[in-house]
Amino acid sequence: MSDPASFYITTPIFYVNDVPHIGHAYTEVAADVLARWHRQAGDDTWLLTGTDEHGQKILRTATANGATPQEWADRLVENEWLPLLKTIDIANNDFIRTTDERHETNVQLFLQRLYDDGFIYAGEYEALYCVGCEEFKPASEIVDGTGEYEGQKVCAIHSKPLELLQEKNYFFRMSDFAERLLDLYESRPDFVQPEAARNEVISFVRQGLADLSISRSSFDWGVKVPWDDTHVVYVWFDALLNYITAVGYGQDEDEFARRWPATHVVGKDILRFHAVIWPAMLMAAGLEVPQKVFGHGWLLVGGEKMSKSKLTGIAPTQITDTFGSDAFRYYFMRAISFGQDGSFSWEDLAARYHAELANGFGNLASRVIAMVARYFDGIVPAAGDYEEADLVVQRVVADAAANADAAIGSLAIHDALAAVWTVVDELNGYITTQEPWVLAKDDAQRARLGTVLYTAAEGLRALAVLLSPVIPASTTKLWTALGAEPALGGLSEQPIRDAGRWGQLPAGTAVTGLEALFPRIDATGTPA
Ligand code: MSP
């Protein structure tokens, strides 16, 4: 057998100036679903996430809170960012902090190589900087302030005044790479996704690229420039390198060769850093560019990009405390086309929770298990001769599995879920039309009843496997209730690309009672 394919996927590393909100959690869940799917398909999978801890923004927040930046970062990572991963059930393989020694040392190594190879020079710089973005702003993102900022230039994204900085900086010769970047976008059309993001990046680079200021000297919270310790490395240059320092760049060449290049999942707000600056840095260092950069949309609350600074931030626990982590994961993956913006509302969340998870899937699972318990003493019956209605179920399952895998391959998570949901709908319709409770009253229909309940139970087996990357907690409960483990092994060991093959659940397995997977929740937010 050939070696399994490598699948290395990353989230952005999050600024520790603030606490996590559902926008951050959204990115995490998407990357985690993709990683879980690939892991269960047998690919050599690695999910990296972490925190971005240097720069002026963190320094200022720490100072305002009477802490050193290192103390502040430690506190936020411990109390907020690591707990977030538990709250939403993220199965990451690694967590990198830009203050890790493995990172700082190899940022210096990378920079020194670029310097030695002539890609870095010293220059004078004067430009408008946004601390919120940690970026010298291009003219297209500088607008006139209004209200309290009347008469000042403000950042188009943060609506806060820009700061005029005048410093001696080191510059990266990014302008040298415009042609090579355009060739890359041309020759690998799926390098930047979705299409709208790709077009935006191409038109940005076509306008020509300026060299990039990559050091700062007016504060010292960062990685020191190796040949000049009066400068620290620009926070974005430092942060982007996490994707390679975390997988062995500079210290473990085998691990690096095994993992790199990565698929980067990022919000569209930071697409340009990942699709322009980052590949240019890698090209300069003679390293492979990423596999793919996917820019997802924003969560909107009340029509605006949700953000803490605009006071529309919602903490993930506000949702998971009531609905649970599975519902959080399902809702955002299902309700929003991955790549588009999506509006969040409590009404929509509650409506989908009840219609799709509680009534659609949860109720199906409970009914089927209860009928096996009642009519067959809890032992999954053998199927007899299949009729057309049963064969339709089998075809729907096979198609759903194939379509979902194809959708995941193109990062269309919402399409994958829609494909799997055809099985939920089909099975619910199947049970309604087959009426097992009627068959149960007639001894002559005993074999038919067995076939119907086997079909339903085997359909649940396929659903548990196909939904496990999205709703791992409740599918694990279902797996246990189906009694599948002794014969088939643990749920996470089930090869997902084989999930559509009919007949895997053996007859004779013993089901156990299943509590409601998604209990109804009343208007006050308490489970009913
Ligand atoms: N530290 C940088 C990223 C460095 S990566 C080398 C950063 N951090 S951040 O804390 O601001 O988080 C940015 C990411 O959080 C966005 O790219 C996006 O993935 C996610 N989101 C933040 N707000 C969001 C929404 N309102 N909606 C969706 N995602 C959002 O930028």
C-alpha cells in the first residue's frame, strides 16, 4: 500500500488581546470538521491552531491591564483560548504560541536566510498604521473619520484613527514577486478559494506590489531581528511563520517534509496576508507555497461583522451552555455556505436546532432504537428480501457518502452536510411509509418488520459515521446505543470513505437505550 496522503490544515493564530467570540470559534470548527473527516478517511492528518502574541496591540492591552505582555498572553491562553477548544470540541494535534522557543528561534533563522540572500534591506518609512489590523494601510483602506474622529484619517475596517509612523525599518523585497505570484494564481486556479477571493487577490497584485516593512523599532515586544537587536520583527511576518515553525522548519526536516505544504483556512479579512505576503516569503526562502488558502466569510450580527470592539461579540459558551457543542458545530457548518458571509440570529439557531437536530435526526435515532428494543428484544434483526423501498434507502446512503466526500474535498462543508441530510430525510420518510408499528401487529409480517428495522438501523450506522466529524458527541452516543462497537470497533476508527457500503452493522448486535440526543429547549433556554 502507498503511504497515506498528507493533509495538514491550519486555522489563523488568534490575537490574545481579547477573549474568543463565535467568529473565532467558527473558523476553528470548520478546520476541525475538515481535519476529522480526513483523519477518518485515513489521511495523514495534522490540525494546527494557536495564538499570535507579539506586536503593539497586545503590548498596549497588557499595559492597560497592568501586566507584562508575557503575563497577559499566558493568562489569556490559559483562561480563554485553550478552554475554547474544549468548549467546541476541537481535536487539534498541536497548539503553537508565537512566544514558544521553537517558533522564535526559527523565525530568526528564516529572516537571517532572507537577509543573507539579499531579500532584505534597510530603509526609511513614513506611513499610516492601524494597530487594530497591525498593518500599514493601503490608500484604498484609508477613509475620513466621522463623529468623534471628524478631521482625522481612520481605518476602513476598524473606524479608528490611524497613526503616522516614521521609522527606520527593514524591508522585504516583496515587489520582486508580483509576476511569480500572478503565475501561481494562474497555474493553480484553486490556490486561492473561493473564486471571489481569488479574483480580489489577483486584481490587488496586478496593481503592483510595494516592498514590505518587516521590522519595528519603537517598541520591543516581538522577536528580535537577528543582525540588529534594536528592531523586532513585524508581527505579521512573525505570525505567518507559525505554519512552518510548528511542523519542524529549521529543526526537524523529516517532520517538515511530511507535513508541509498546508491548507490554510482564514477569514477573508486576512486573506491578503496569506495569499500574497506569505507565498512571497516562502518563494524568497526557496520553500513550497501553501497547498491552498481558503477565505471564509464573516459572521454578521445585526447586519454587521461581529466583533468585540463593536460590542456585537457573542461568547461561544453563550450558545454551548444551552444548546451544547454539537449544536454549535452543526448550526454554523449547515446554515452558512462556507466562503460566504452568514447572519447569526438566536431565532434561526433555535429553529434549526429543533427542526433538524431534535426532530429530524435525534428523534429518528430514538425511534429506531426504541422499536428494535420493543419488537426484537433489543437485538438488531437480520434483513430478509429487500424490496424497492429498501433499495432506495441503500442508494441514498451510497450517494450521500460519495457526494459528501467530494464536497469535503472542495471544502464545501455545507454541501457535505446537505448531502448527508438526504439520509435523515429519506429514513424519516421510509419509516412513515413502512409503518413498522403496523407490521408489528401481524405475525405474518415478522420478516418484513425485520427488514425494515435492519434497514433503519443500518442507515443510522452510516449516519453516525458520516456525521461524526461534525457532531462527534451525539454520534458517539448513537454508536454506543446501536451496539456497534463490539463488532465494528470505535466510531472514530470507521473509515469514512467506506461509510456508504451497505450491510456493515451485523444482525444480532444488542442496542441499548438512547436518551434524547438533542432535547427540546424551551423559550427560556432550559432543556424541556
Ligand atoms: N492574529 C491574526 C491572524 C494571524 S494568522 C498568521 C488575526 N487574529 S484574530 O484574532 O483577529 O482572528 C482572526 C480570525 O478570526 C479571522 O481571520 C477569522 O478567521 C476569525 N474571525 C474573527 N471575526 C470573525 C467574524 N465576525 N466572522 C467570522 N470569522 C471571524 O487576525
